Amino acid sequence: MEERASENPVDPVDRVLARADAHSGVRVFGAAQALQDDATADEQGRDPYDGDQWDRQERAALRRVPGLSTELEDVTEVEYRQLRLENVVLVGVHPQGEQEDAENSLRELAALAETAGAVVLDGVLQRRPHPDPATYVGRGKAEELRGIVAAVNADTVIADTELAPSQRRALEDVVKVKVIDRTTVILDIFSQHAKSREGKAQVELAQLEYLLPRLRGWGDSMSRQAGGQVGAGGAGMGSRGPGETKIELDRRRIRTRMALLRRQIRDFGPARAAKRAERHRHTVPSVAIAGYTNAGKSSLLNRLTSAGVLVENALFATLDATVRRSEASDGRVYTLTDTVGFVRNLPHQLVEAFRSTLEEVADADVILHVVDAAHPDPAAQLATVRDVIGDVGGRDIPEVVVFNKADLVDEDARLVLRGLEPAALFVSSRTGEGIEQLRAAIEAALPLPAVEVTALVPYDRGDLVSAAHETGMILSQRHEEGGTLLHVRVGAQLAAQLAPFAVPA
């Protein structure tokens, strides 16, 4: 995440365009506690002395919610690492009746902040019909938030939804520290974890799309925008100053860079399409592993294929699609593809930027939908992932739902999960529980080869027999004097190659 706004601000355009690696420090989640503010906003013109003020005051009291602390026991290690990390306070707004969802969302934001490299000190939830258009939480609660920030010595506030530039500026003016939002944190995590050239280009494009409309809202570094002003009444003709020129130059630089990045991303497309076409040409079915971030998709891929993919207990550890080969019990070959994880309120810039990568999901024959069985809100995970899959055109693809991390839940929890998805499987990438049942379920969901063929294949055409075993379904096989008698179901291309050797069934 960015450096503190009040200390030597850096031009955000230069920072993003330079793509400097500002995230090399050790990333640890420090002491984390959430504060719960159930206060209904009191800024709607009501008489503060109407007789209900004591009830409102009681509900406005901030109450700590235990259970979110992940403080390290090694005090020396904590002190050393905290010198290098931002101390943050979280803030969210929710309407009446959605407190549980809001708490889960704030916990997820804490995990996002952890992954981005922050120490979460406190969090505030406010109950109000909708976010305040000026300061997000209203002026009064913003003042309370300022007191919390000062008390815990935080240097950043993170809002749980995407803020308008004017909201960010107004809230920053009150709390006197840097204010960022959920989208900024997610973009920061993606920038840390992108490894391939394509992944880095996609993340940078998303960052620039987010930054472009916010050039006037990024702190003191943009103070030059004022230009020449005529008196106190505003600018007149000929009064456009160097600040306005600076804004326009930055916009031009950003748009030029975005156009270049889009061309680069388009250039990556043919190579990926060629690989997919090659798999289709050889009629190799594909299985896309999709799911919420940190649900254990990479661990499951490793368990199924021994792929050696990076496994990390962090959000968005995988950004680049990983394709590995696997084999069904009848010898058919198929591919397993690990894809970028999803999260609620995933910034639309990232959905668009990673659309080419997500095409691996839309182009699959089967979707292996991985859900974290130990997550406090698995239903929301299921809905979020299915929404994104639908957005990229994968709604009608056969789906195998699997609850991973089954070793972390008891039988009562499993009953609840079965109520959500009766046909789902329970597996554990760590212990191996349910892996063989999962292999069988994947195999059953794979599309059957389209053409049934009986052929007497000469012994010198062993390549056709091997291809039938790899890409087809062997119904029967017998060695005879003139060759190998095959009764198989295969794809159209291999069926054409076997046609010269066809015999009556």
C-alpha cells in the first residue's frame, strides 16, 4: 500500500506509471480487533433531546468484537515488523438487518489488509440507511473515527466500499491521515502477486483505470491543479495555470499508457488461444478450478496432479492461470487449470482486465468450484463466484462443487453445508480426504467423445491406438492377427483417422 500521505507525497501518476516495486517488505498481519458501531446515523435533522437520546447514546457506544486477533507471540518479531508496516483502522457502513454480512465483509477486509501488508488495529461499523455522500460515515462519526485513529496511532483508514474522490478527500480532511478504500487494497495486492508479463500488464491497466478519474483526489501532490485564479470568484479566460496543465499532461500520459497496455494484453491473446485450440484439436477436455480467493484451489491442484504450484495462506496468491495435465482412470487425458480467485465486490476494473485470463473458465468443459468449508459465510462465496462465472459467459458449463478444508469443520457444520449444496463433495487438500471421490466426480463430468468407432488398427499404427487411449473412451480392445481391434468413442478428428481401418461392429 502507499506511503503515508502527509509525509513527502509522491505523484501517484509517476508512481503507477513507473511500476516501482514498493512492496518488498515483510508482510504480516498484526494485532487485529474489530469495533462494532451499531449507531443509527443521527444526522437527519432530528431533535437530539426528543426523549430517546439515551437509547441512541447507548446504541452509539462502540463495542469490541473478540476473535479477530492474530497477534504474533514473538514480541521482538512483532516490534521489528511493525516498524515496516502501515497501522490501519477499518470502517464500514451497513443498513439495518445486514449486520452479520457487514461483519463478515469487515473481517474479509482485515484479511485483505493483512495480505497487502498492514497491521489492523481497529475497525468501526456504522448502521445507517446508506453511506453519507460527503464523508461516507457522516461528520459526527468521522470525528469519532478521528479520535480512534489518534488513540491507536494509526496512519491509514480503509473504507470497506469504493469511495468517490470527494468522499475520500472529505474524510481525509477530518481524520487527518491517509484514507483509501477496498478497491485500492485489492489493486495493491494484485500488483504484489502478479508474476507473468501478462498478469503485470493486466494489473497495471486496472490501476490506471482506477486512478484516471481520481487525479484531483490524491493529496498534496496534485495541489498544482489550482492554476491562475482571478480574485476569489474563480478563473477567467486566460487564467488556466500550470496546475491545470499538469492534470491534462497526467491524463494524457495515463491514456497513452493504457492504450499501450491494452495492445500488449491483446497480443498475449493469440498465444493463449493457440494453446486452447491445440487442446481442442486433440480433443483434450479441460477442467477449470474456480473459487473464492484463499479457498485452497492451488492446494487442490497440487493434490490432484502434483503440480508444484505456489501455495500460500494469503488472498490472491495465484493470479496467473496454471494448466496441468491429468488422466482419468480409463486413460483419457484432461487438463486442470488453476485460475485467479474471486472476492466480493471485486473491482470491475479487475474483472475487465483479467477477462482474458478468466476466459480459461468460460472455455472449460467442466468447472471445479472450490468453496472454503471453514469460511463463516460459504453461501456468499458460492454466490460471488457464480456471479463472476456468469459475467464471463460460463453459466451453462457443468459444475462440480467441492467443499475444501473439510478437516477444519465438524459434522454439524457439514450438515449445514450439505443444505447449501446437497451434491457437493467434502475434501481436504491437507489430509487427502475425499480426493479419490473427487477424481471420480471429475471423470464422470467430462464430456464423452462424440463418435463411436470399431476399427482394426495395424500394429504399425500404434500412434492411433495411443491417441485413442489418451483422448477417447475404450469400450473394448483385442489383439488379433491383423492388428488391434478397437471399439472406442473418440473425437471427430481421430474418428476420421481411424475411418480407413473401420470394420463392422
